[in-house]
Amino acid sequence: MFVLDMICGNVWIAFSRLTRAIIQRSKQLAARLNEVCDAKQKTLTEKKVALEQLSLVTDHCIDFVNNAVNKGSDMALLFSKRSLDSPRYD
């Protein structure tokens, strides 16, 4: 009976150590996953801001071209480079 108790005790100790190691590793992995998600979220936010700015510039260019084609003269188009270079956000 003593041998059986010793074996059971050793199994329990091994089980406890394994359980603690698994729990510790899962916490490390969860923390790392949060870091990666935070970094990806920051990257996506930066890309969103850049895309929104590009969208504003594109909208300005489309408006300019539509106005130039519909209302402008050939001479006005020749002297209109500044209008495209500096969009106004009214």
C-alpha cells in the first residue's frame, strides 16, 4: 500500500506541475496576443487616417476636374496647377 501511495503522490505532483506550467504559458500567450492585437490596431488606425486624407485629396481632385471641364476655359486649365496642389477643405 505504501508503494501505491508513493506512486499516487508522484503522479499528483507531476500533474500539479504540468497544470501550473500550462496555466503560466497560457497567460504568457494571452499577453503576447494582446500585444500583437494592440500593434495591429495601431497600424490599422494609422492606415485609416492616411486613407481618409487621401480620400479628401482625391475628392478635391475630382471636384476640380469636373469644374474645370464643365466651367473652365483652356487658358484657365493651363494656369490651374496651383488649385490642384493646394486643396481647400471647406
